[in-house]
Amino acid sequence: MSLTAKRPSGGYSEKVSTTMGFVGIIFTKPASPFFRNLGSFSSSLPDRLSILVTSSANFTAMWEVWQSRTGA
């Protein structure tokens, strides 16, 4: 079967994660004046914090699924 066989009409496909338990949304905010004073680090820190929060939420979700399946 070709890769295009299951596409919705119009040729557009939904972007859905194929990895179980992961949320694929990263929220970023403009850097505050405090972060702007830190130079180039100011643009990466909010992104890193956002990734850390998302990773933590994903880990928590995976842990809860594991516990529910194993009865731990």
C-alpha cells in the first residue's frame, strides 16, 4: 500500500505523534528584562525550561501508565 493511500482528501495529513505517552507541545515566552541582561543565554534558558517542564510531564504520565499496568 502506498504512503498516500490513507491521506485525507486534499493531500493533507494530521500531525500526530507516533510515540506513546508524549505530548508534543512546547510553550515559549518572550524573555523578561532579567533574561535579556544575560545575553545569548537569555534566549536558550526559557526554551530549556519549557523542554524540562514538558519532559517532566511526559515522564510523570509514563510512570502513571506503568504503575497502572503493573499494579505497583
